[in-house]
Amino acid sequence: MWTIRKRENAIRRVVTCHPIEGERYNLRLLLMNIRGPKSYQDLLMVNGKLCTTFREAAQKRGLLLSDNNLIECMSEAVDYQMPASLRHLFAMLLIYCSPSNPKELWEKFEISLSEDFMRIPNINTTEICYRVLTHINDILHSVGRDINEFKLIPELIKTSALSKEATDVYYERNLTVSEDDLLLQNKLNTAQKKAYNIILERIFSNKSGAFFIDGPGGTGKSFLYRALLATVRYRGFIALATASSGVAASLLPGGRTAHSHFKIPINIEGNFSCNISKQSSLASLIRDAKLIVWDEISVAKKEVVEALDLLLKDLMETRILFGGKVIIFSGDFRQTLPVVRSEKKRRLH
């Protein structure tokens, strides 16, 4: 139960800030460490001198890590960390500690960061440098940053093929199948086994097929999907598991909502389409998918399914239903309340 504070006055919280937010982050540092400031001037005043920026004030008060601290951190890690771990540490320092001179930090520890690549035969110094920076760039890309922001070298570092793929796409292509899921096919009942065999025959014979699995809640629909997903993925193919809601998606291995998987806009009024470029890595993933499972389709609007049909036809460049993919819809219309057109209007009369 929400109750009003009865003693003293409520103290408001200061919102969190990320170090990459610059002056906003520095302002928060000052607010959290200086007692009783009455103005911005109080925050900027250090030993009787007025600083021009919040960063300068925070640095003079010792609230920001200086480059000397970062050098000490890297020097200590060099003694016991492998080069790959050092590169991860270096990337984290760039992201979260905002060094004032990243280039100097790179030049000081370039050899330590490159030691594993130096062991590769017939490789020159320039190529070693680019490989190290590309690896660091991949780490930075995983959190939405780019190494070219820090200007470690005059040349631009190109994005590697791995980091071009979005994190979720890379995750889909590298899903592992548990042993328990692989054994599910042996536990299917007669009806489930029949559906299982028919769908797999379509998948592995490269035929198209759109199926709807109907059944009340608790009759084993999710059990069947898990068995199908495990079999297809274990054989090295891609299977996409989606659902109309986040709760239903969490019950499927590697499951995500249909809005997330196929970039369906939340507002579907009027003309809309799935926001996926044909040249994107996500489009490539969908083209390679052997199986698409969409659970709880009974609560989705028909326009959403039609948008998926148009997307798959466009990506596969065909007029076949759902682009010739094997797709499984499932749900329980018994759980859907009937909607009678103009019923409310008749009741009012």
C-alpha cells in the first residue's frame, strides 16, 4: 500500500547518469559530493577559483579518474592478464572512464595489447595494429560505441563482419540446444508426433507450409514447439521462435516477441510495414530461417500477420504464401473473448 511520508520531508533522488553523457555526468558527481551547494557557481568554485566546466571542477576535486590512474590500472593488469583480457579492459576504460588522452594510453600499451597477434607468422606490424584495434572495436560495438570516436590512429578502423551483425542476430545464429530439449521428441504423444513428422518433412524437403496448431491451454503445444526448434537447430539450421507477448516468448528457447523479431511497429493503424532493410543482417537471418514459430497468434491482429506475409514475400522475392517458408501459428481462440460488431451501440438504444 502506498502511504504518504509522515515524518520529516521527502528527499528526492538524483537520477543516474552514464559517463558518456559528459557534463551531465560531471554535474551529478559534483551534486553527490559537495554538501549544501546553493548555485552552479558553488559547484564550479574550487579553492577560491571559478572553473569553466563541471568536468574541470570535478577533476580538481579528485572526483574523476585521471589518466595516471588509468595507466596504473593497465600497468597492473599487464603483469597477469592475457592480451585478449587486456583488450577488454582497455575498451571498458575507454567507455566508462573517459580518458582525456586516449591516444597516449593506446601508444603506451600497444605492445602489451598485441602480444598474441605477434606470434602469428608472416604478419607485419601494421596488420597487427589493425587486428588489435578491430577486436577492441568489436567490444565497443557491443555497447553501441565506435573506436573511431577516440582517434587512436589517424586512419579509420572499418567494422568487422562480426560486429556488422546485430547482437541479437549473432545470438540467433549461435543458439545452443540443451540435451533435455533434444530428448523431447521421444516423449511426444500420438497427435504431437504426427504434427512433428509432417512439419519436419516439409522443412527438410525444402517445401513451403503454413500450419496452425490448435488446442486448449495445457495440451502440449509449447512442448511440440520445443521439440521442433531443438531438432531444426541441432541440425545446424536457423529456427525463429516468436510470440505475441513477452511472457509467451520467454517460454520458448531463444524466443522473442514478434514486434521485436520482425520490427513490426507498435502503432499499426493505417498503412504500415515491417521496418527491415533487405540489405540488413536481420533480413539475411530471416531468409536463412528454415522454421518460424509464432505462438499466441489468436491475440494478434490480422494486419500484423498480413504484414509478415508481405515481408517474407519481399525478402524471398516470391509470390508464394509467407515467402515459401515453413511457418507455424498457434493459439487458443477459446481464450479470446467474442467481439460483436456494433453491440455497444445496440445496447445504448
